[in-house]
Amino acid sequence: MKDGKIRFRLVTTKLISIAAVLAVLWIIVFAQADGIRSKSNAIKVGAQAPDFTATTTSGLPASLSAYRGKIVLINFWASYCEPCVREMPLIHQLLQSRNSEIASLFINIGETKGTVQAYMKQHQFAFPVIIDITGKISKQYGIIGLPATFIIDENGNISKIVQGEVPDAASLLS
């Protein structure tokens, strides 16, 4: 009887170990396949910009498709991100100087409405801000770090991508 219990435990332990190894292999294979898919679906210059609809911090609806026919600057940012804070005045100045030519949508990552509104008021910025609470927009654009800026042409295609801090206005619109 004792031998039967020991043998049963050994077989059970081996089966559980095999199942665990297979589960880990399954996860690795599918994670790599998902990574390959996401790289092949990565957002690129020349591609159609993913459309989104959201509400700005001032309560107004905003969607990328509403800006068709205009150049749109989309900037993913957060007030806790030092490069974001450094580039914001530059982008603000660019938008002020080309007000009628360029529309803007600033997409905040991970902050509350109160924090964003206080930051905007403190720095006297008046552009529309969307808070990407769920991360859906960030995921559509493949955001892995902040800041990230996209220039969308009049036809809704991505004409420029700047990952990281924008060094100067010329680098955005060249």
C-alpha cells in the first residue's frame, strides 16, 4: 500500500512538472508570436493614423477623424515626465505661430483630470487634452515611452514620428 502511494505521488509530480513546462513553453511561444505580430503591425510613417474618439478635459468630444483636411500634431505626455515638460513650451510656441495650419491633440498618460488641469493652468497652455485612462489610444499608437509626437497629414496619414523629446520646431515640420 505504501509503495502504491509513493508511486502515485511520483507520477502525479512528474505529470504536474510536465504540464508546468508545457504551460511555460506555450506562454513563451505565444508571447513571441504576439511580439512578431505587434512589430509587423507597428505604426509607421506613411501609414493611416489610428482613429480614436475621446473626451477632452474640458468635456468636449474629440476624434482624429474630425480633423481630416488639417495637419494634426498628436503628443503623448505626462506632467511627471521631465522631457515632456521641457518640450511643451516649444510645442506650444509652434502651435501659436501656426494656429490656423495645425490642430493639436495632447494625450495625457496616467494622470487625473485635476492634475492635468492644474498643470495646464499653471503653464497657461490652452490646447485640448485627452486623458488616456484605459491606455487604449496609447496602445493603438504603440506608445512605450514618453514623450511621443506624431504629425498626421491632411489625409490622415502619419507623416512624422518623434519618439522622445522634440529638440526643436524644425524637427517636427521638416
